[in-house]
Amino acid sequence: DAKTTQPNSMESNEEEPVHLPCNHSTISGTDYIHWYRQLPSQGPEYVIHGLTSNVNNRMASLAIAEDRKSSTLILHRATLRDAAVYYCILRVQGAQKLVFGQGTRLTINP
Amino acid sequence: DTAVSQTPKYLVTQMGNDKSIKCEQNLGHDTMYWYKQDSKKFLKIMFSYNNKELIINETVPNRFSPKSPDKAHLNLHINSLELGDSAVYFCASSQRGGVETQYFGPGTRLLVL
């Protein structure tokens, strides 16, 4: 599985946008970019995924660089409930397992 | 209704004991997983079952034996518990193929004394 690199931690203020970066310079053409997050004392939950084009859903947006070697998860208006560890994961289509890295611990200040 | 449920939520036991953790999903998925999150918070897959068939076994000690009585259940039995088995165990499920989302349970916090 290709490796991803994320900052250990980030901090932002409530109601402001948050941009969480992820580097994946060894990504292959069949790797999808997935984001999961883990709220305190809970299991991971799916946030968003994409292949080449930018993606939007009700939780977040995913911006993928043109060369696909990096991506950014965008929370448009952070709330205190968004405080979690965010994991950027590369996954080949059809691959069953998720390979979690250390993730980014996001702190939201009121 | 809870999509993926695990029991028990907490499990405290002595070294050498045998214990089981149960997992059930009501999402109609055909693939289930067990992940382990250690004290350093690293999440790692242990097993994957598809339609009751073992697909992934990530070099987990033989003391760990998953059992899938049907597609909706994947239980984890651990023999001769050791201190290093203390961790949070997460069950997950998905529909096989593609890039289907995995849905995780709330976790079982196991403490071996």
C-alpha cells in the first residue's frame, strides 16, 4: 500500500474553514484517496473519497492535486464536533483492508 | 438502529483467560473485519471475512480465532490472553468490491491484567 504523510496535529477555530493536507507522492493510478476520521472514544467513520476529480459531500470537500501526489480535505465551517483524528488512506479498487497511518489530530477552539 | 454493534463495550480480564468479543451488522454487507488499535493509537487490520470465508489474516497469533456463523456476524475469540492484547478492538463491515465504505463499530476496550 502506498504511503501517506500528514501533519501530526492541526488547530483551528470554530466556524472557520479547515484545510487538512495529505502527501502521497508514490500514489499509483489505481489508488483511490480515502479520508476517515475518528472522534474521541469512537470507531473510525468515512468522510469522503476520490480518484482524480475534486469531490464534495455533506461532510467535506476533497481537493486532489492535478498530479495526484497530494490532496486536501476541506471542512468548510468547523464545529467543535469536528475535533477528531483525520486519516488519509490510499486504497486500490477492490482492496479490502484500510491501512491507517498516524493521521492528523484536529483541535477546534471555541 | 445501530449499523455495526459490538459486545461487550468493556472487557477486563486476567492473563491466561479466554474471552470472546461479538460483532453484528445489520447493513446487509457481505464483508466483515476486525481491527486492533493499540495504546499508541495505531489502527491495524487483523482479519477480513467475506461470506463467512476468511480473506485476510494479517499474521495475527493463533490465539486469535475469528468465527463467522453467518454474513451478519463476526466474532473474535482470544485464547490465553496476554498483557499485550490490551487494546481497543473494532469490528467493521462493507460490501465487497469497488471502493465501498467501511462502517465501524464503537469498539471493545480490552484490558488484560
